Amino acid sequence: MRSCRGVGASLSAEAVAQWEKEHLALLAQIAPASFEVQHYAAMAELRKKDG
């Protein structure tokens, strides 16, 4: 969650620590102890047009 939402790149170290604390507390309340995370990946190959 931190990397896909830009949390680590857009906040100070202190703000990231607070975000992680709050996020882990939320997960402890709403998520099961073990679960699978489905991932999705996409790739695009871009080429510069000549001319």
C-alpha cells in the first residue's frame, strides 16, 4: 500500500512512520491473520516515431 499510493515518496519520514502505525492498526481490526494478495502487472513497450 505504501509504494502503490506514493506514500513513501510524498511524505516525510515521520509522516510515513505515523501512516504505517495507523495502517497496521487498521489491518489488525479488519483483515484476517493470513490472506493472499492478488497482484496485477502491466507493461507497455513504447517507441519513438521517426521524423
